[in-house]
Amino acid sequence: ATGWHLWRSDGTSAGTAPIHSMGFDSARRRPGAIFVDDGTIYFAGWDETFAWEAWKSDGTPAGAARLTTTNGSANATPSSFTAGPGGVYFRMSNAEERQRLYVSGGTPETTKIVA
């Protein structure tokens, strides 16, 4: 695999594989803000259409899914993931470029702005 990727591994070569590709550009496309809750990986992920968004994965490429679709801004990077009542909370800029608190129940439909 080439470019920036989020990887999973069981410690062996055969058990090491990419989960999500971030593309080829600059260092700004490295996966970030990685958080694990109850076997699910939450992370700041990049794609060419939406730029930075909140993602989750079960540890497989097929299990990676975008949780947010905000403004496609490179400044919207999700951060500070933490588990709490009702889901996983994180900070991210919204369409107006203001930092907001989000909560996710693990699907795009259950991901929303709290404050």
C-alpha cells in the first residue's frame, strides 16, 4: 500500500493490513485522533470528497464508515474523541467553521451536534 493509511495488526506480517486510505498528498492526511471504544475504532479520516470527517471502523476496510459530512474543509478535523453517556463525543468544526461538540451512536444517522 502506498500513501497514508490507518493500519491494524495482530503483530504478524500476515495479520497487518490497511483499514482506511487517506490518499497521497501531504502529511496533513495522516490519520489522527484515534480512539477505541468497545472494539470500534473512531478516527479523524480524510477523503477526496469531504476532506476531514469523523470515521469509525471495526478493524476492516469494509467496516470503515464516515460518520459526519460537514463542509469539506481541511480545518474541520475531528479531535478529542471520548466515550460518554449516549455514545462517543468529539470536537469538530461545522459548516460555519465554529468548533462544536458532536456525539455519535456509531452511525451517520445517530451522529449530531450537541453544543
